[in-house]
Amino acid sequence: MIDGHIHIERGEYTLDWINQFVRRAVEMNLDEIWLLEHNFRFEEFVPMYDSVCAKSDFVNAWFHRVGGVKKLDDYLRLIEKVRDEKWPVRIKFGLEVCYFKDFEDLTVKLTQGKGFDFLLGSIHFVNDFAFDHTAELWAGLDVDKIFQSYFEDSVSLAKSGIFDGIGHPDSIKLFGHKPSFALTEYYENLATSLAESNMYADENSGVFRRCSDTASIGIDAEFLKILKKHNVRIVTSSDAHRPEDVGDKIREMEQLVAAC
């Protein structure tokens, strides 16, 4: 079993910290874990976030707490240290990158040839709106337009040729918002683009862990069926940000994928 999305951001870049995730993976009978960081943690990516910070005081305060606090080279050195050791589970290292169409070139410049095992592209902002930060930010907004832009941006992400996978591809629903129209056509378009780019979809329990009253476990069942129809690989993941969440609901998600 794979947990394909595990953040290490809450600890120092040490082998002891990595081993805490490994021990939990062994307890959860996982075969493989994919460790990563959010790109916004690194000072090299800070210019990508100027417009989203200008859009919202809430986001600006959040970003200046957590953004640009690390150097990318320090992360790359950790990766090499981990690769020099032997572990009871397979470990891959990657980066989760917020997708902004205007910053594709910068993303390529900062990630190409760095030795990452995978790059995960994710939509966290729609027209600079931080839709997944807090439900209060949705007040007074046009839900239909946000959903439309979200899936259009997701298709652009898939067609960019930069990424190996797309992170939590329907996390737009985490606070329970729904558009007035069916999403089938949007699912089809995104699945087609992912298949053409040979990308995987991140079947992710993190959204449910955050918002269990309004979010489903993993990807919507209709969307899963369409992804499978287009032969898009599904990678189960916890989106853990601490060792104790590694492997969360991986078995349940595997069953959900098999049932579709």
C-alpha cells in the first residue's frame, strides 16, 4: 500500500524526524511513502504569492507566518541524506506546487533537474481566492464561477507538462459548496487531460480529516469512475502533516476506488 502525500513541514530536517513517519508507516503496514513539502515554504517561490496576499488580509497574515521560511537547497540536502540510509519502507521525495498559470516558467526553473521523484501540482487558489483556507472567505462569492474556474485551472495544470500528479483534484468541495450545474463534463475534461499527460490523481483523505461534516473521503464517486474509465492512475494518500496521520483511511480509499 502507498501513502502518496505526506508533509514533513512541522519538524526539523533530520533523520530522526523522517524516522517518525517511517515508524508510523510500518505500524500501518504501508509499503511506500511519498514525502514532500509545500513549495510556498521556500523563499525561492515567494514571488508566486504576491497577488494572493494582496487579495486577502487573512491570506497575507497566513503567508507571512509560513511562507518563505526555508531554502530549497536545505530540503534537497535532506533528501540526499535520507537516500543514503536504509529504511523498512520505500521512500520517495517530491514537492507539492501551487499551480499558477503565470508562473509555469518559474516552477520549471526551480524544479527541473533537482532530483525529485515526483512533482504534485495542486490548485489552492482560484483567481487569487484562497478557497480552502476558511469557509468564511466564501461569503458573497459566485459559487458557480469559482467551480468553473477551478476545473479550468485544473485542466491547464494537467496540460502544462510540468507535473506527475494532481493533488486532491476536487478539494473545491471541502466546505460543502456545490455548483448549480452537473460536473460530469468538467470531470471528463480533466480526466482526459490527465490521461493525455500520463498523470495520476491524488485520492486524498486530508480534506475529510479537516472537514468531516462537509467533505467526502477522497474523490467523488462519479469523478472516480470517470478517472478509471480514462485509465488515470489513482494514488491513495493521507495528506498527513504529522506522523500520526500517516496511512489515514488508505484502506477505505482503496476499497472506494475498487468499488467504482
